[in-house]
Amino acid sequence: MNEIPHIPVLLNEVVTLFKENMPREGYFVDCTLGFGGHSEAILENFPNIKLIGIDQDKEAMEFAKKRLAKFAGRVEFINKRASSALQELKELKISGVLADIGVSSYQLDEIKRGFTFDSEVLDMRMNKNQKLSAYDVVNFYDRNSLENILKMYAEERRYKKIADFILKNRPISSNRELTQILMSAGIKDKKNLARIFQAIRIEVNNELKELENILQNVENLASEGTVLEIITFHSLEDRIVKNQFRNWAKKCICPSESFRCECGGNNQKGIILTKKPLSASKEELKENPRSRSAKLRAFKFTKG
């Protein structure tokens, strides 16, 4: 891995929002360090910031360590899930937090990681040490569980038919075999195939719950001025972020059926910096087509 294997999405937008809103000192937390593209830009643009890079993928972290070696003394690395690692940072002054909720291009393209359509394995684990893999989901989940994954995460209207084809063709040993089965069930468009693979990946890595935990833990460690940016690639992820930001921005948290405010109307934790999510420019889409589904939302805490 001598060449940079991943293009950081929405890099200019990410940096610009932090430049316009984030304190110039303190700690910056990159919850999804990956290959260090976003982190490198933050360290270059904020010379007085120290950075904590978190990632559960050891292979990606080793590359990031080499990439960020020129910032020695300003970077710390934590090889854990972000939701867990964030709990260790409560004593620090956190100026900014970034979470890029997606799979890197390297993970998607590397055959042995088991994310690609033609991979000879059925894996999809971001952390190779965890037990649950795509093989377990595809081969051992019951009909109802498979249907729920296809319906909720892939938003696939043919979820019953697809689950039936998977059940009838067990055991399934590789992504290539799974792709053939999905195609025989009528899923022949690559975008639709990708949505189903993404749905299985979300289940394997518990990605929606992880996102919820990240948001909760950032709320717990945020102080006045902390800026949080989240990049998502799935409608359900974006909805979770949007709803949480709206809840944080509410002054009144009384039940909707209340006739008058009884909470004091002083519960607002901060302000939403992005009225609508930011998406990739035409120039970025040409350079990196995988950025097409990326959405960036940002929030600034005005009180801890």
C-alpha cells in the first residue's frame, strides 16, 4: 500500500466548515481515521490543534500512521470502535469531531476484505477480530431477520423474494456466489446489488447503533464551541443525524401535547450549521464517483 488507497470525500467542505466555526486550539477527534485524508487536512490547516485518530481497522491505521508521521507529537491513535474510544476522552477539551460513516475505497476494492461483488469470501467485517461476519448473516439468520435487513436497510421492495432465494441456496460461501443468487432473483442492476450488499454490511458492523452511540458520546464530551461534522452514505444514517441535530437545537423539550412550556425553554445545546446537507460538487463527482451519495451535516455546541 504505497499509494494513497482512498480519496477523502467532501474534503473542502469539511475543512471550510471547521475553519469557519471551530476553535483554533484544543483536541480534534477523527472518529473514522481510515487512511488519514481528512486528518491530514485538519492538521495542516490548524497548526495548534492536536488530533486523536480512531479506527477499528488495524490495516488502515497502519497506513494513516505513516501518512501522519510528519505531525509527530500532535497525533494520538486509538484502535477501537469510535463509540468506545470516545468514552475515554471526557477530560479533554474537544474543539472538533468528525465521523465519516462509510467504507473506504480500499476496503471496497480489496478482494480479501469480502466487500466486493466478486470476492471469494463472504466477510464484510470492518474489524477483522469481531466474530459476526456476512457469512453468518447470510447463512444463519432466519427468514424474518433477513427480510427485515433487506426491507429496512436496503429499502428493497422485493425483500421477501430475495430472502427466499437466499434461504433456498444455502450454504453460500462467497460474495460472488451471493451476487449470482441475487441476480437470479431479479437484482441485476449494480446500484440495487450495492444497496443489498450495503444492507448486509450495516448489519454485520452494527453501523446504525454505532452511529447513535457516537452521537450520544459526543454530546457527553462536548463543551462550548465544539463542532461536530458527520458524513453519511445511507438515508437511514442521514435521518439519524438530522433528527439528533434537531433535538439538540430545540429550546423547548416539552411533550407535543403540552398546552404551555414547562421545561423552561432553555434546553438548546447548540445550533445547526447546515440547514441542508452538503453534497459533492460536480468536480468531485468526476474525480470520485463514490462520493455521489455522501451527505455532510454539521452542528456547533454552544453549551456542554
